[in-house]
Amino acid sequence: MKIVIKRKLNYDLRTIECALLLLRKEQAEPGVTFTQRKNEETHKVFQIDYDVPYLITPFVGSTVVLREDFLWKMNCLIVTTQSEGYSSKTYPYMFTQSVFTPDENNKTATMTTTVEWAIRKGGVPLMEERLEAFGKSRFEELLKLQNDYCEKIVNS
């Protein structure tokens, strides 16, 4: 299953990056532990340990380990998160990528987020519907947290 969500953001790319990095430094996302593995100016890597208390059948009560990359490429910030099984499409797997592109004035940005996941070959329609609803709801929660952190950066 794959969904794409696009949003306008009222912040420039450096503010967005600083906010996302501060959010990770402060471990501000509930149920998520971020461990930085690489810290270069144009490429940062985090290990994400994500506790799954929700009723997502194959993951209930487990910790999912993900890799997250922050990469600057051609004036865009690309944040990619993927599970260990994504590149080989080993089920279950998950992938998200948020591409932040500057708007013409460089004071605002557009974020295009692609989310892809699969529980098992052939899918499970009812579970996928629930996962999609959960994913969209979770996206909105995280977008609010991201915007709160952007405000924190702007006001500091």
C-alpha cells in the first residue's frame, strides 16, 4: 500500500531541519527512541527504535528498528525512513520519504511525503484500510509536532 501526502510549510528548509534534529535530540516523539549514527553536514543517519503499542497485528508489543537518513541534495532536504526488510521487500516492511523543497521565496517550503508498507504478500484489505487511516492520523500528529518545533526554533 502506498500513499502520498503534500503540504505547504511556513518555514524555510534550515528551520525545518533544525526543528527535526531538535525533536530527535529531545526524544520528543512518544514511543520512539532516536540514536544518531552519522553526523555530517549533508548526511545524518539515525537508528529509530519504535515501540508499537497499537493494534497493528504483526507488530503488537514489539520494537521495530528503522533507519532514518537526512540528506541534502540539490537544495532539497530528503528525510527517508525504512525498515530492515524494505530494500529486499521482506514482509512486513515500511518506507517513508519526506522531500522538503524550497518555494520561490526560500522562506517557505513544500513537503511531499510518500509512505509505503506491506504486511504480507497479497495484502490484507481490512488491515490495510485501518493502517492507512492510522498512518494519515499519525502523519497529522507528527506534522503538528514538527510545526511546534519549527516555532521553537524561530522563537529561540
